[in-house]
Amino acid sequence: MNEFLKHWKAGLVQLEFLLVFWDSKEGERDMDEILDGLESTKNAADFTREYLLEDIDGNLKPHLIWQGYNFRNKNGREATITIDFDAVCYLTMCVWPEAP
């Protein structure tokens, strides 16, 4: 288990760090939009679950996945953030829904 995941499971990783980590990997995200109005740094372990997901060959394999809904951007829209620790990238989705 890598150090990042150890700290994450222990609830020691702050969400701000995670978002900065993601931004450094993707390089195209507006960090001001993400960090402006960040609601909380809840214990990450509370949101972590293991799922069986199908791989490219059709085999079911366990994936450790965290999913949280506690982010709002500066316009008050809530984001869904999903991290799959067993995928190539830590962050697999970040969606800002369209304004109503």
C-alpha cells in the first residue's frame, strides 16, 4: 500500500491536498473554482468503500473507491468527486452540474 493511500485510509489526507494533487496531474482545472467555498475536510475514511468493478477483460476486481458530495463552487453548485485508488489515475471524475 502506498503512503498516500495509507494516510488517506487513516483519514489524515486533507481534501485540499487531494485537489492540488489532482490538479498537478491534470493541469487543466481551475483551482479557484474548486477551492472557493470548500465546505469541509471530513474524515476521508468515512467515504471509502470497496466495489467489484469489471476490468477490460471482463473480470471482476476489487476497487477501493471514495465518493464525496461535499464540495460547492463559487456559484453554489455542488460537485461530485469520485476517486478510484486502483485505477491509473486517482481522480476519475469531477462534475460541476449545470446551473438550474
